[in-house]
Amino acid sequence: MGLPTVSFHASLGAWIFSIVKAGKHHPHHACDNHIELKGLIPPVSGTYSLSNQDSEKLQAYITENKKKGFIRPSFSSTGAPVLFIKEKDGGLRLCVYYHKINAVTRKNRYPIPPMSQLLTIFNGSTTFWKIDLFGAYNLLRIKEGDEHSTSFRKRYCSYV
């Protein structure tokens, strides 16, 4: 028995698989992700202490992503701290700790089903496919005007 064929939905656009286009910011669309707060003032978090290596890595990330237009300086009253997680290959992965802002964000339907629902859907399946979209996080745009909720803090400044 052969594997089932999966058709590529043309409306997704082949650009989601392009490394070159993943390195660019895409224009806002009607389907941008809206961040609705539960009527509360967004929380402010302090910053975590970073080692010299982590600070250098963070500065390199900021410089590269400012140049691409993915981030910009922010004067938001909120901000999440950043930290680095060591990867299996020894590299460092930047993580923004959005725990406090997530606590006051109104839960909404996801464009992709949540993991709990996916586990139910795939229960009993024996074949799984994985698609790794390069720069996938940057393919999800935040609705214009809601970006302040996603700001992250570094000592002495914030970025969104």
C-alpha cells in the first residue's frame, strides 16, 4: 500500500517554503493575529541576568533582526524578559518569556489547532509528516497596533 498523496493548497503560497523570503517581513493582512487583553494593564517584567556570551548573542540577534525589519525599539509599558536555552548541538536559542502577558491574554481560536486537539485527531495514526518552515515565527504577523504586547526587554531598552 502506497503513501497517500497530499495536495499543496495554492492559497498558502510557495513563499512559506522560501529561505530568502523568510528573511523578509511580509505586509500586514486581514488575517493578522490579534492580541486581545482581558481588560487589564499589560504586566511589566524585569530582565534576567545574562552571561557575557548570552549578552553578545542577544545583541547579535537584535542587530540582525532590526536590519531585517523584524523588530524595532519600543516604548511599550509592557515587556517580557529574554533568556537563552542550550540546544542539543551546544548552540543557544533565544526565548522570550511571555508567561505574564499570556496570563492576561484572552484565549481565542488558533489558526492551527492546539496541540491537545491535534493529539486527539491523530490518535491511532501510524504515519506522521513534519514540515519545518524556515523562519516560521516571522511568517505570523501580529495585527498592527497590537505589537506592543509582544515587546521584550533587555537591560536599558525594549524591542517589539
